[in-house]
Amino acid sequence: MKLVFATHNPNKVLEIQKMLPGGIELLSLDDIGCSEPIPETETTLEGNARLKAKYVRERYGYDCFADDTGLEVAALGGAPGVFSARYAGPRADAVANMRKLLAEMAGCDDRRARFRTAIALSLDGEYHFFEGEVTGEILWEPKGDQGFGYDPIFMPAGSGRSFAEFPLADKNRISHRGKAFRALESFLKGRV
Ligand code: IMP
């Protein structure tokens, strides 16, 4: 069975392919010739993930899953949320996004935050949703040099270190993304 993972990143495809049952051949967007940007115009992570899976299903005819992740900060009413990648502007990089977040939270003692990943799977004409989250807090300044995105300013609850101080395998064990993909994996294992 061929299944598309709505990403252009071959490393992500390889990593997830290893988790899936043997009967599934995972394809990337590049593998199916999809190079145009897929709209992400919804206001929720689930909505955006569903939009991407639906786009691939309708235009390319493949079963597909798509993920969307956001950092949700309690004191900011859940921002940056779906806008995490472009919080400081359409071309913002991780440093600019972190700088903006720290500025928005200057003097704010409520540092509670969570990362959340939503996955939408379009399979045989039906949608299935999976989710993973990790709670923690926003640090006062960046720490560590591993990972990506907001990792240097996010400390998972009880860990005493930022995500950027975690080796990747340790991060995957507790992360939003790790949990969401393991939920997808166990669902697919029951289906194939
Ligand atoms: P995406 O949906 O996986 O592309 O994630 C959207 C944005 O959320 C990324 O551009 C990052 O800014 C942020 N993000 C997602 N996952 C992580 C993570 O594991 N650590 C830090 N930032 C993340």
C-alpha cells in the first residue's frame, strides 16, 4: 500500500518509514510530483493538517497523512499556535521568532506552554486524527544548541533542561511529535 506523507523533507520520510508496518511504502510530496505550496489557511492545527491531506487526496489520488505543530503559550492565549513558523513575519527565522516570543513575555511570570502536533490521515475516503503534546514552560533566555525552532526556550515539565539540551532520541521519546506519530503508527499497524 502506498501512503503519502505530506512533506518535502526526505529525512522525515525515512524516519517515519522505519516506524511503519512492512506493507506500507511511504512517499514524499516530491515522490508524487507535488512541488506547489499547499494552502495552510485554517485556524487550527487539525484544520491545517486535514487541509493538506485532503489536497493530496483530491489532486493526486493518494491516501495521505499530514502533520501540523504549534507552540501554545498560556499567557498569550495559545499564541503563536498555528502561526509558530511565521510568528515574527512571513520570512522569520527561529531566532527572530524566539526573540519576539521572549519580548511578548517580558515580565510575565506565567511561563506555562505546550507543544502540540496534530496529524490528519486520509485513508480509504475517511479522515482519522492523532495528537501528541508535551507541556512545559518558556525559559527567560535561550539554552542549548541542539534541535530547531523554539527548542532553546522550551523546557519540558520536570526535565530541568531545554529541548535544545536533549539528544534527538531522548526528545523523540517525550515530544509532541513522537507521541502523535506513535499514535499514527499503532493505528496503521492495526489496519495493514
Ligand atoms: P511544523 O508544523 O512541523 O512545520 O512546525 C511549525 C513550527 O513550529 C516550526 O517552524 C517551528 O517553529 C515550531 N516547531 C515545531 N516543532 C518544534 C519542535 O519540536 N521544537 C521547536 N519548535 C518546533
